[in-house]
Amino acid sequence: MEYTVSAADLANIRLNEENEVKEILRNVAIILSTPKGSVPMDRSFGLDMSFLDKPMNVAKNMAVIPVREAIEEWEPRAVFKDMTLFFDPSSPGKLSFTVQIEIKAGDSA
């Protein structure tokens, strides 16, 4: 089954999640919202954000590989399927994206 995740999903997270699917979705949302280099004691954690401040078509091409690699490295129970970038008309200049993932068989509750 495929799920859609974005960094905005952090508003509804629980750190003591008992449901494995929700835990995986939470972990992916945390990866998507954490710039690489921003976590003390683990500077390699997070997402390479070098695609920020680029035109949308350039940003999408630059973002896909780092997003896929970060998910593969930090949440191996999730499989990257696709990514959608969009602009929010109410926030000019703000780029948002969602990621479609699939949870590996045998790893879901």
C-alpha cells in the first residue's frame, strides 16, 4: 500500500507511536523536514537541501535523488515511489513537496 508523506505531517506526530505504519510515516516526515547538518552529534542525518531557492523545474530534478537516498538510508522500511513539488499560492516563493512511499512487505502492522 502506498502512503503520501510531507514535512507538514509533523504537526500530528507522536513520538511514542505504537503503530508501526504510523511510526514509519512519522520517521519519513522527520527526514523530510530535517536539513542535513542540523542535528548535533549526527550531522549526516537529514536531507540535502541544496535544491532550495532554485526554480521549480530545477528544484524537482535536484531534489528527487537526495530525498530517495535519505529515505533509503534513514528509514529502510519505506520504499520511495514518487515525489510531487508544488507552490502554495497563499505563500509566494514557498516550495512544498509530498513523497509517495510504500512500506516493505513484512514491515507493517
